[in-house]
Amino acid sequence: MKFSSGPVEEVSINLTPLIDIVFLLLIFFMVSTTFNRETNLEIALPEARSETAEPLVRQDISLVINTQGQYQLYPTDGEASAPIQPRDADELASVLGRLSRGAENPTLVIRADAKTTHEAVILALDAARRAGLARVTFAAQVSH
């Protein structure tokens, strides 16, 4: 007696549901993820007023940047002293760190020339972040 076996079915794996699930997971993670970068520096943009500017607080550090990107630091420690002239951003970061150690919540006041390059200001902001200064403000000239 001869038994016939039924028709042979081809065995295959259907990948369509797996691909659907992977795309749904991808969409879920893309929608639920935030892409904000938090910065460490609080920057108070300057406002030009016709009033007289407030004097610097005793714990402020003044940084002057000229058009060539050279830095001059004027620590306000109550006595007139010669400005500190760091050569580059790394030296600026170490000097800022040294000046801000004794002060409680020091503020860095950046006084940049109108024609100063963007790079020089960004390097100064990065040096302030590396030195641990969290309060940075920009000085503006009062227009009448």
C-alpha cells in the first residue's frame, strides 16, 4: 500500500510584523527623546540704558577683549593693580580659576570691542566655564 504525503509547504518566516514593530519602536524613541543641550553658563545679555551704569560689585572680574583677540583681566579686589594679560584661552581659564577661588559667586563681566571676533568671545566663555564661573554678563556702552 502506498500512502501519499500531502502537498509540501515551503517553510518561511514572515518578517513584515517584525519590521513594523521595529519602526514603531523607532518612532516612539524619536518622539520621547529630547534633544536640548543644557549649558552651564547663565548669560545676562546687556541692556543699554540712558541711566548711569551700576558700579561693579566687589566680587566681579572684568575681562577686556580687544579687536586682535587679546585678553586683559582686571580683578576688582578693592585695590588698584596692574591688569593680568593671559596669552591664550588655556592660561585665561587657569587665571580665572585662581581669581574666583576666594570669592563667593563671582561674576565675569566681559567688555569686548565691537569689532572683536566671535571666536575670541566664545573662547573666553569656554575658559570661564572651565574655571567654574557660572555667572557671566556682557558690558554695553551707554548710548545717549
